[in-house]
Amino acid sequence: MMDRVQDTIEILKTYHQEHIIKLLNKLEGKAKEELIDQIGKIDFHQIMELYDNTKKEIKIKENKIENIPYLDKAKLTKEQKEQFDKLGETAIRNGEYAVVTMAGGQGTRLGHTGPKGTFKLDVYGKGKYLFEILAENLKEANRKYGVTIPWYIMTSKENHDETEAFLKKNNYFGYNAKNVIIFTQSELPLIDTRGKLLINKNNKIKEASDGNGGTYSSLRISGCLADMKEKGIKWIFIGGVDNVLLKMADVTLLGMAIQKNVQIASKSVVKANPHEKVGVFCKMNGHPKVIEYAELPEKMAEETDTNGELKYGESHIMCNLYTIEAIEKVSKEHLMYHSAFKKNSYIDENGREIIPDTPNSYKFESFIFDAFEFFDDIAILRGKREDDFAPVKNKEGVDSPKTAKELYEKYWKRH
Ligand code: UTP
């Protein structure tokens, strides 16, 4: 034990984490062992490198950006739509389709206490939980296609127990429990502006989920990918937890992917205006890519094609589809990490909990769409905002519970 303590202290010294040495020296027995175990699993070199990157100016490389073709669902011919739908429906009926819900986010902007999926949207007086809305969407597909689509739900270490207990308590909203598979994503430590790792209430280093790009590797590490293979799954849909109009089993999207023989496909909605702050699809250096709002030159953001449509107008709405081979491939790739400056509570050197009012620390995340560039092609289907996209992101204003409620109720009035 003495050696382990000394080795751990050496690591912490190397990376200037003296406040954690202080904590370690205060702890005894099991708590001390647990902290040592946690420190042993952290890649300090990687974390400090990511921290150093936050201080550097990001140089935008000279990239060749081109627009990317898409099909507009509303403009498909009757024959084309029927062909896609039939292909998609057959794959689902054959049990080749699974869905993944990414529910490992912190939901900091919404400010709801508890996992985001447990947020109740005030619809139809009684309200519906976000998980309930997703379960209803899947149950409807199951009824239509005579199957039970396996539903994989990704949590974070932070929200796993609460998510699991919530779903159990609510009887998985009528979903067959056997077909709800909950798995947990990986984490990375949080670091403050001076390069010190945050300490958590439980005498550990505070960590947070490593972004929705972690979905791929977590599917593999958790054994879910192997489980899917065993079940004969060929297509995997991955979506967010917070879009109350998300269609998790869109046969047109699936059929289009099958017909086009692509490894990945995605549903988009057209940008509300050229300067809406969303990521849009493009081809970068010949590969599919979602380019962030800030990285798209203004002139390009406004550019239109011969039909008067925005050339870079297809927004990424976390509605992605993959072959199982595609997931297998990207689950072994290293995606780049982005840093997000966020508000995170922590324990200070006097043992007091500090709840900051303003952002105080960096969270490192990889993004789901950064995997697209590992492929040569992607099939994009443009949906409709009013049918496909009503996100619950912010407490108030745009993409808030208020706007999602309006869109949700309007949609169901029409259907
Ligand atoms: P967002 O990037 O909108 O993050 O996630 P968020 O956690 O919901 O909200 P903020 O930014 O803290 O306010 C988009 C989707 O990706 C999932 C979220 O749960 C959501 O479904 N996600 C995000 C994860 O599953 N894991 C992560 O590490 C991050």
C-alpha cells in the first residue's frame, strides 16, 4: 500500500495536482484505496494535453469545403418513396433494426435536476416525460411492424442509477423490459482554468461523460455491439434524448440507406435562416462532415444553388443511422475532443462545496458527427422541422420546453 500511495503522489506531483495530494493524505482505508484506483485509471498526460489545447488558438486548416447531396423527403416521387419504405419496413420486420438513445448528457442548459430523460414536458395538461415520448414512438413502430425493436439507452456514470430506477419505476413506459438495454458511457475528469482537476463530493476526482462521440466505443466496451450481432441486427439508429419529435424508426430513411448501399445515413432539417447557429452537413476534403456554425465562412452560409436553396443548409439533428459494420469500425477510432467551458460544482481546499454562478471548468467531449469523416459517403434525407425537430435544450427562449411543447402539440393535432 505504501508504494501505491507514493507512486500516486508522484503522478500527482508531476501533473501539479497538489490539492489532490492533500485530499489523499486526509483519507484512510477504503476511501483512500478508491481514490488511488481512480487516479490509476486517469490518463493525466491526455488530460493535460487537452487542457493545454484550451489555451491555444485553434487554427482553421485550409480545407476544401463542398456542399453535399441530399434527398428531400417531401419531394420524393411516389415510386421512390414506396420503394424506400418497403425496403426499410422489411428490414425492421426481419428484426434487423435496433435503436440507441444517447442519454448520458448533463443537460446543464436546461437546468433540470436529474437525467434529462426524466424531464416532464408540459403537454396536454398531464405532461409527458422525455423517455415516455421516446418509448411511445418506438411502441408505435413495434405495433406497425410486428416486432419489438431492441432499445439501447446510454447513460453516464453520474446519471445511470437514477435513470435505471426511473425507468423501472415507470415500468419502462410499457416497453418490454427485456428489450431495454441500459449501458454506461466513459468519462473524463473536469479541469479548472488553472489546470487543476475538480474534486467531487464523494472524495473522488470529479469526472463527466466524454461527449456523445463516446457512444461508439461505449457500445463496444459495454458488450452491446456483441449483443446486437447475436441478435442479427444490421442497422443501428442513434438519436438524442431531447428531441420530442424524433422518429426513431423512419422506414424512408432506412430504405434510402439500404437502396443507396451506404454505411451511414442521417436525417436533416433545413436551416431556419442562413445564420442559424447549427452545424450543417458538407463534404470536407472529400469526406462527409458536419461543419460548425462558426467554421462556415459567411459567404458560404448564404450561398444558394440553382433552385434558390441554401447550399449549406442541411442541419444535423442527431438523427443518425449506421450499418453494424460502420459502428464496429468507428468504435475503434479515436475521435478528436472539443472543450466546453461549463459550470461545475466542486469541493474546495477547505472541504466546502462551491456551486459556481458562471462557467469555471472545462469538460472534454467528442461529438457523434466527428465519425462521419471516416466514411466516403453519407445518405442524407431532408425531413421537415415541424415533423422532425423539437429539441429541449435551454431553460427559456429558443429550443426550450415552451417551444418544444408548441411544436409537439401542433404536430399531434395534424396527425
Ligand atoms: P447536448 O450536446 O445537447 O448536451 O447533447 P446535453 O448534455 O443534453 O446538454 P448541455 O449541453 O449540458 O446543456 C445531445 C445529446 O447527446 C447526449 C445528450 O444526452 C443528448 O441526447 N449526450 C451528450 C450523451 O449521451 N453523452 C454526452 O457525454 C453528451
